[in-house]
Amino acid sequence: MITEYSHYLEPMKVYIPITDDEYKIANVVVAGGDAVKIGQILAYKFKGKHKLPVVATVSGKVIEIVDKMDRFGKIVNHVVIENDEAYTLDDIPSYKDEVSTAEARKAIERAGLHKVDVDGLFTNLNFEEPIKHVVVSTVFVNEPFISTNYEYLLDNAPEIIDGVAILASAAATKDVTIVADKFLPSEVVDELGKAIVDHDLEEPIFVDTKKVKGWDYKVIQDITKEQLSPNVLDNGVLYVHANTCKMISDVVRKGFPVVSRNVAFTGDGLHKNVVMDVRVGTLLSEVVEELGGYIEQQELNLHIGNYLTGVQVPTDDFAITESVDAVHISIYDEVQEDVCIKCGECNDVCPAGILPQNIMDAELRAVGERIFDLHTDECVECGLCSYVCPSKINVLEWVRRAKRRVG
């Protein structure tokens, strides 16, 4: 249970990964001893012919470039910067009035914003293909453990909605849907409503986040009237979180790069569960120390991202980046799987309308033709099938294996 909201924005060093799971080649443009400012380009990372900048999140001196694990569990190069605590900002263009599609895209790319929301149906900030719809969720992590940061929405409503409007301009569409928690306090609804009216956007769609039913899938399917691809960009949908829109507004209006991320730290391995604003590049181990350390020095599970679809990593010696929205640390408790009792609960809960239990059975028996017939490729890997399974079977993993065989 979230008990407080706080921040940790003044680490003595930051560690900035210069590649990720998509952009795997980088050209570093700084060296040890160089002085850098916030927002200054440290490197360019490449995927084919496309390149993205990697920027500094503090001002100070580049100490070294080291190999370190990233939030995806891969060992990659990191630029290490010693924080001079002056927080000097690089000269970055900003826009006060309405921004064109080209201006919005240029500003977003200059900030290195691309992979921010990585779990579930969320998409990258990718404008290479036509976008018909922009969908923004103000619901905070983490289904099935929802915790909406009301304070964040209340304090940042104008910037969030401004970012929504800028994102719509970047996507060259006026079709915008904002999704909100039906249990939002009235003062938060009022603040969001004022900002929405100011930008002439449609009223939000309110969803019941207390029901584990894949609500975002259903909202997007209602919008598109299509069978959704696992990557809804294929359906012409750009789907991001409110936090991303706040980042976009700061970049475009203030020329202020992404230097922090709102992160939920939860689990029975921690002394307290909090939502914390963390400087990008801060080591998780440093944040845990700020939170009072671990409850027990024994084997712990460390889970990054959405509780159902995120990744487990073996160590806390990695840096928080703009794509980390949740960290769950729990005392290890081995759960024994039982046999499938054919209850059908996974089939009933699947938002894509496919049959996970049948797919799992076909994969177990290696019936390739059956896997194709069951539309395995339409799985969006939401993880709800594993969550509802009374036998504690990781159904999602069996479906993933089947998807790999489908190709």
C-alpha cells in the first residue's frame, strides 16, 4: 500500500545508459573530464539509419564510461556524471505558442524521448507511420495493484493536458481520448476538466480500475473497432501515460529535458511503499537506502515495471531511467504450480478474446497447426491469464512460447 509521496533528485552521481533493447549501437560524444550541462547530448544511439540523442540529467563532470546492467537486465555502456549540484541547463529551444507537427516532433526527438512507457499496450513515441488516435491514461501503476497518484495529477494537470495537446499535434491527429480513474477525487477531476476545456479536448472516459478486466484494451478496441495488434501502433494508436505528457510539455514549453521519473516503489521487501520522483540515472540501490533499506537481508524478488508484464532483474545495481515507472521488491516465496483444472478463468478474462488455456494445452502437446488456429499471435501479453489462474500456472509464459513458434 502506498503510504507517501516524496522525491529523490540530488544523487551525487548519475549513470546514463547509452543504448537500450532497441537502439543497440551508440556513438559517445563526450569523454572523461568533460563538463556537461543538463540536457547536453552525451551520445547518439542507433537503430538502422535512425538515431536518437542520449542527454545528461545533471550538470557536472563526466567521470568515466562503464559497463553496467540496465533496467532490461542487459549489460550496456553507461556515462557516469558527477553531480556539481549547480543544475545548469543547456540551451534548448522552447515554444510558447501553438506548435506545429514538425516543431513538436523535433522537440520530442531532441530530448531523446522515445521509449518511456514499455509495459502492456503502451507504445513508443513513434511518428514514422500514420497515427489516427492518441490515447492517454491518467491511471497509475500497477494493475492489478492500482495506485493512482492523485497528488501528481492535481499538481500537474495543466502541464499534463498541454502535453496531450502537443502530442496530438506531433501525431497530426485531433482524435484524442483521455482515460481516467472513476474514483478520482472531485478536486482532481475539476483541475483536469479545466485544462481539458482550455485545450478544447473531449471529456475523459472514466474506467473502473478496481476490476481486473483489461480495461485499456477494451477502450482502445472501442475506439478503433478493430482486432488489436500486440503493438497498437499497427492499429494507428499512440498510447502513452500522463507522466509522458508532462515530460513532453516540459520539453516543448520550457526547453527542460527529462530529468526525473515518477516511480512507484512497492512490496513487502521494503520498509515503506512510496511514489517517488527520482532523478533519471540514480541507482536503485541508492533509492532503497533512502527508503530505509530492505526489511530482511534474504532472497528477494526484484521486479521492474508492470507487476504482470514487467521484467525481473538479479540486482539493484542499475539506474532508474525514464522508462521505469514501478519497482516491486518482495520477499521470495516459492509458489508451487498445480495441474490445470480446465476452469476456463484465463479464457474468460482475456481482453483479446482468445483462449489462453487452449493455447497452453496445444503448446504442451506441440500441436503447431492448433496454435495457428487459436489466433495466438493476437495475444497482447497483458498477464491477466496468469493472474487469475487458481492453479498458479504461468499461463502467459506458455502463450509466449507458442507465439514464438507462430513467428
